[in-house]
Amino acid sequence: MHLRVPRPPLDAHIELFWHYPGEPLPAHRHERVLPNGTVTILFPIPEAPIGIYDSTTLAPTAAARGALISGPQVSSFAIDTTLRTSIIGVHFKPGGASAVLGVPLHVLLGKHVALEDVWGSFAADLLDQVRSTRDPVERLARLERGVVARTRGAPGPGTIPGAVLYGLNAFRANVESARIDDVARDIGLSTRRLSQLFRDWVGMPPKRYARLLRLQSALAMAAPEVGWGRVAHACGYFDQSHFINEFHAITGTHPHRYFAERTAETNHLILAG
């Protein structure tokens, strides 16, 4: 895996660019991808389909041969590892995708959309530039230059509002206890106005985002030697039953299966079928 941390001005919006070589393929066919509320753009290097599936039925829900936007997700979805190929990704910071993509993020909530539907022919041109070299480092550099060119050449919503940044930081710093009403009051906004800003810039209301953030904190803390009850208490769930119900509602699976199903990536689980 090759990684590239973006330079200004993209560093305010993008966490990193990554290049996955596509090999070796895992032994299992399907993986469940758990939601974390962020946005990723996927660029397949060989012309191969990117398939997205329902994590319960494995019915196809989206497919593209070009670049694909994975919008902010609130539930799990599945991928077919046999279709996994060399791929480049753009992983956005929370709140950062709207300014780069040029659309309010709520239109992408729970969706997988072809980048061409948002950027038009520029998406295909950028993918061609990335594919025209075999050097992974140069591919990432070309992708970054292309994204910079796009954001300079097309009007977008602008920079992330300070109220959204404050809210994101507040929820991250107090994942177990932050209250939306308190955050809105600290900023000097109504709860309704803060929710509107979050829908535009994060893709979902603050309460839903805080739920995902708390679950991600629980997954980061989880280890076989640490009981789920301890994790639930540390992350501010009422009790272990509340945590189990919330875990299942968001991921579609149960905590007791997590360590047996987890892959090398915290948010990817082996999915039978």
C-alpha cells in the first residue's frame, strides 16, 4: 500500500490518497464494510468493475467501471473481493468532501455514485491521466494535481464553516458524552441550524454522525482481551445491551462475531456467502 498525505490546500479536506496493488487476493469472496460516516472516491486502475452489494442479501446495489464515490454511509455494505484490483482511493476528512466535490453532501448519503455524474467528463480525463503511468507514486501525484485543478477550476460551496469544524472537534473530543444541544449553544446556533449545516457538509444530522463516531471509538478500543462491557461503559453506552443493539443496528452483525470475522482492516469483516 502506498500512501500520500495531501499538501495545502487539499490537506484541509482530504485525509490521504492511497494506492492498493490488488494482490494478494483474500481467500474469502465477500467482505462487509462498516460505516464510519466519511467519503471515499475509488479509481480502478485496470478497467474493471467496482461492485457494491447489500450486506444481507448480497444483491448488487451499485457498479461502475470508472471512478466511484462512496458517499457517507450509515449502514454496512458488501464488496466482492474477487473483483478487487489495483485501485487508488481519495479518503476525505469529515466535512471535507463537499468543498472538493462541489455538492451538498446530503445528496450522497447512503449512496455509491459514479464520479462522472458529479464531475462530468473531467472524471474520465483524470482517470486516464492516473492510468497512463505504472508508477504508484506518480499515480498518486497525478491524482492530487488533478483534484487541485478541479477545485480551482470549478465553483464549489467554499471552505468548511467554522461551526461544522467546532462541532466535529467537540464530538471527537467527547465521544462518550457530547450533546448536540450543548454544542449548538456553545457555537451560538440553534440545534436546527447546526443540523442543517451538518447535513450539507457532513451528509447527516449531528446525532447520527455522533452515533457512528461512538461506534468507531468502540471498535478502536476493542480487543479480544477487553470485554465488550468495558468497551460499552468507556464509550458512554447505557449498558452492554444498549451497545449490542446499537452495534447491530449500524453494522448488521453482532459484537460476538466481530473478532472472528475481522480482516486486517478494522472496518472490514469476512462475510459468508
